Amino acid sequence: MFYLSLGESLKNARISNNMTQEFVASSIGVSRQAVSKWENGTSDPSTANLLALSKLYQISPEQLLRDISK
């Protein structure tokens, strides 16, 4: 089974929703750099931001985390 990183999962969700990092950042109240760091694996979003991202992407948090390798 192929596993994604959390960053890859977040990036795939953003791209599949045709959103830019800037749009995501402004929608949930963080900097574009924060979104970039989450997507490249430099840092992870807080639980609150992960929930905001899942709502923005219209998918459950479980879907974002389902194929993540531990």
C-alpha cells in the first residue's frame, strides 16, 4: 500500500479543489508560508487548522489522515 505524508495529502486536497495556497491561507486565517510549510512537511497544522482545512476542502479530517504513514 502506498502511503502519503500529511503534507502530500493536504496538497492533493488543495489542488483537487483548485485552490491556491494564498486562498487557503486567507480562508482559514494563516499565512501562505504556513500552508507551504504544512504541504512540504516542515511543520504540521494544529488540530484546529486541520479541522478548518477539512471543512474548506469539504472532506472529513479522517479522509485527510487516512493514507498517512505513521
